[in-house]
Amino acid sequence: RERTYIMIKPDGVQRGLVGEIIARFERKGYKMAAMKLVKPSTEHMEEHYADLKDKKFFPGLIKYMTSGPVVAMVWVGDGVVAGGRVLLGATKPSESAPGTIRGDLCIDVGRNVCHGSDAVESAEKEIAHWFPEGVAEWTSHSESWVYEA
Ligand code: GTP
Ligand code: MG
């Protein structure tokens, strides 16, 4: 099945939102395949957000994202790349719907608590970047209750 890279940003960790964010992915029916708490280096984070390096907010983004530990995760499920971003909500909290993680839990685009891959291709790239050691292979007992086939 499809995989995505989800990351709880330093503000999410500092604000004690780790359990809340993980619970939303679990309740949806997605399966966790990897998770670790890491304090990323500047180089590692610059590579993760390499597409944004020309943006004026890039230096602030890297400073924010390396200011404390993040929770790096891989989640699995049909349509999980797009579906994961639905759970996260719009990038700007002022535009993210109530009921979404960002809509419910944050106010500022520069402190928007979570990251989710934006396409299947970038998801696979990000998973390789954050989990070069690989991820867990396991079968969830809920699978036949989450999927018709
Ligand atoms: P990610 O899941 O974090 O990749 O967010 P996204 O895919 O919804 O948005 P994008 O990749 O365009 O931006 C990455 C991150 O940069 C955002 O989540 C914000 O934390 C930050 N960012 C984006 N736009 C702005 C902005 O206009 N100002 C500031 N300060 N930060 C921004
Ligand atoms: Mg993005």
C-alpha cells in the first residue's frame, strides 16, 4: 500500500501534542510503519526542505525545524499521501479547517506543528532520507475491518 512521511515539528513536541497527532492517524485507520524522536542537523533539514531554499522564510524555517526534536514517522494506507494532508489541514492555519490538526491546534504558519509529504514520489524520497535503516513490515489485525478487500 501507499506510504507517506509525517513529521511532528518541534513546536508539536514542545507543546505535548505528539499523542494527539498520532491518535488522529491511528483512528483514521492508517498503519504506522516507523517512528523515532530525532534532533535533526541543519544539513539534514536543509535537504528535507531543499525545494524551498529560495523562499525568504527558508532561514527561519530551518532555524525553527532544528530548534528541538521532531517525531519522524512513516504511515501506510490507501491514498495516505493525500489523506494524510487532509488530516493535517491547509499549510496556513488561518485557512485550515476546524477538525484538522492545524485547524484545531495552531495559529501561525511558522509554527504549524506537523509536516506531511505532498506527493507519492516526494514521500518515498523523504522516507529514504529519514529512515535509511528501513521501516517495519507488519500486518495489522484491523486490516480487514479497515479495507473491504
Ligand atoms: P510541510 O508539510 O511542512 O511541507 O508544509 P506544506 O507542504 O503544507 O507547505 P510547504 O511545503 O509549501 O512549506 C513548508 C513549510 O514552510 C510550511 O509547513 C511552513 O512551516 C513553512 N512556510 C510555508 N510558507 C510560509 C510562509 O509564508 N511563512 C513562514 N514563516 N513559513 C512558511
Ligand atoms: Mg511541503
